[in-house]
Amino acid sequence: MDFVKNSWWLTFGAFFSLGSFMFAALLSDSVPVQPIRYNHAIHISNGLGCEDCHVGARRNEKATLPGLDTCMQCHSEAVGQSPEEAKVRSFAGTSQPIPWVRIMQLPEHVYFSHRRHVALGGMKCAECHGPMETRTEPPTKAFRPMKMDNCIECHRERKASNDCNDCHR
Ligand code: HEC
Ligand code: HEC
Ligand code: HEC
Ligand code: HEC
Ligand code: HEC
């Protein structure tokens, strides 16, 4: 009798944990959707450079995302016929920032500086972010995963420091 009861709980437990595992997997696999289908290729072919929008990418720790005021320099009037472009102006009407979803985002405990890699290390954006100038759709995942192993692997190749305290401050 006891055996029957126990095995019922075991089966129930197994299904329950399988269920929550699958639920977690679903959550972590969900594809980020940006509020506007921003097109990198179109802007770069119109002569903009990465740092016109990501102003900190060479000088500061954070590259930063552009604010609505940057977009409105060109989009206060329609420059094309894309309904995606019209969305830019509808955000301006609400005075809310465009709620971009961040793809590249390290946890708080990790220290990473763009200036260190781009200005001092002389690295190109594409080494970590891939060919953004060819993207006609927002990226949905990191081109190069920024897991600890990936940082350490490149640091080993380039003879940069792999001291725990340099990345964890
Ligand atoms: C006219 C402004 C503009 C220019 C120029 C521009 N970007 Fe962006 N970038 C954006 C916007 C807006 C987003 C957020 C939407 C998206 O992910 O497509 C973004 C997102 C990104 C992201 C993803 C960041 C994250 O955490 O989600 C990377 C990486 C990036 N840009 C790199 C570049 C590089 C490299 C260049 C130059 C080759 C460049 N960008 C030029 C506006 C710009
Ligand atoms: C220096 C001027 C300039 C700036 C700054 C600028 N854009 Fe544009 N944008 C353009 C031009 C030019 C086009 C192409 C219009 C066309 O040919 O249809 C365009 C097209 C677009 C389109 C339509 C793309 C498509 O797929 O058809 C969207 C959406 C857009 N821009 C969003 C933004 C956002 C968001 C920002 C701010 C992060 C921004 N733009 C900043 C000049 C600019
Ligand atoms: C593709 C290669 C590459 C990748 C990927 C990379 N780095 Fe680096 N990193 C370098 C190089 C090269 C330097 C040395 C730059 C210099 O000062 O000349 C460096 C330097 C650093 C420094 C300064 C170390 C010191 O001596 O104080 C820190 C901190 C750092 N990286 C953190 C990171 C973190 C965190 C990641 C992952 C999210 C990462 N890096 C990914 C190449 C890389
Ligand atoms: C060594 C790898 C590396 C290089 C080179 C690099 N990035 Fe990044 N980038 C990262 C990492 C890691 C993050 C996430 C940083 C964080 O969460 O603090 C990031 C984040 C970003 C973001 C999101 C906004 C932000 O400030 O976090 C943008 C935009 C971006 N990078 C643009 C650029 C541009 C433009 C260049 C070239 C001028 C560049 N990156 C060069 C690794 C790199
Ligand atoms: C070159 C940069 C770099 C170095 C060196 C580094 N880490 Fe990390 N570490 C990271 C990044 C980036 C993450 C966050 C992404 C991830 O979890 O992989 C991280 C995450 C972690 C975490 C959290 C893991 C989790 O599951 O949340 C621990 C603990 C950790 N590191 C310990 C260490 C120790 C101990 C050392 C030295 C032996 C070290 N790290 C050296 C970049 C680095």
C-alpha cells in the first residue's frame, strides 16, 4: 500500500518538475521583439556611423542606445513610406522613451568597458557584434555570446588579463 502511494508521488513529482523545466525553457527561448523594426543597414548606407547613435562606444564604459531626440533629427517629418518609420513619430507624441529590448546585457557583477576594448585594444565592433551594417532587422540574439568562457577564451588568445578581479569588481 505504502509502495503504491509513494510511486504515485514519485510520478506526480517527476511530471511536475518536467513541466516546470519545460516552462522555464520556453521563457528563456522567447525571442525579443523590438518596439520598432529598426533597420541598421538603411541608416549606415545613408552615411551614419556607429558612434553617431552609440555615442559611448569608443569613449566610455557603455556604448548606450540612442534617445528619441537623435531619431527626431531626421524623422520629425516622414522621409519614406514605411509604417515602421511612422512609429518613431508616434513615440515622440507620448514623450516616452522608445522601450528598446536590450540583447547584450551583462549581469551587474561583471565589469566591461567599451573604451578599453575599442580605443585601447583597437578592436572593431564587428569582432563582438558581427556585421551590423548588413542587418535589416533588429538582432534577436548576441552574435558572440558574452558568457564568461567566451571572454576568457579571447583574453587567453590576446594575452589580456584573466584575473577574476578585473572582470568582477
Ligand atoms: C541611427 C542610429 C544607429 C546607428 C547609426 C547604429 N545603430 Fe546600433 N542600434 C540602434 C538602435 C535604435 C538599436 C536598438 C534596436 C535594435 O536592436 O535594432 C541598436 C542596437 C544595436 C545593438 C544591439 C544592442 C543590444 O544590447 O540590444 C548593437 C550591438 C549595435 N546596435 C551596434 C551597432 C554598430 C556596430 C553600428 C555601426 C556599424 C550601429 N549599431 C549603428 C541605432 C543605431
Ligand atoms: C541622419 C538621419 C537619420 C537619423 C538620425 C535616423 N534616421 Fe531613420 N531613416 C533615415 C533615412 C534616410 C531613412 C530611409 C528612408 C527611406 O528611404 O525610406 C530612414 C528610415 C527609417 C525607418 C524605415 C526603415 C525601413 O525598414 O524601411 C525606420 C523604422 C527608422 N528610420 C527609424 C529610426 C530610428 C528609430 C532612429 C533613431 C534611433 C532613426 N531612424 C534615426 C534617416 C535617419
Ligand atoms: C574578442 C576578444 C575579446 C573579448 C570577446 C573580450 N575581451 Fe576583454 N579584452 C580584450 C583585450 C585584447 C584586452 C586588452 C586591451 C588593452 O588594454 O590593450 C581586454 C581587456 C579587458 C579588461 C581589462 C583588463 C585589465 O588588464 O584590467 C577587462 C576588465 C575586460 N577585457 C573584460 C571583458 C569581459 C567581461 C568580456 C566578456 C563579456 C570581455 N572582456 C570580452 C579582448 C577581448
Ligand atoms: C570585446 C567585445 C566588444 C566590442 C569590440 C564592442 N562591444 Fe559593444 N558590447 C559588448 C558587450 C559585452 C556588451 C554588453 C555590455 C554591458 O552589459 O555592460 C555590449 C553592448 C553594446 C551595446 C548595447 C548598449 C550598451 O551600452 O550596453 C551597443 C549599442 C554596443 N555594444 C555597440 C558597440 C559598438 C558600436 C562597438 C564598436 C565601436 C562595440 N559595441 C564594440 C562587447 C563588445
Ligand atoms: C574576462 C572576464 C572574466 C574573468 C577573468 C572572470 N569572469 Fe567570472 N564572469 C564573467 C562574465 C561575463 C560572467 C557572466 C556571464 C556568465 O555567467 O557566464 C561571469 C560570471 C561569473 C559567476 C556567476 C556565474 C553564475 O552562474 O551566475 C561567477 C561565480 C564567476 N564569474 C566567478 C569567476 C571567478 C572565480 C573567476 C576567476 C577564476 C572569474 N569569474 C573570472 C567574466 C569573467
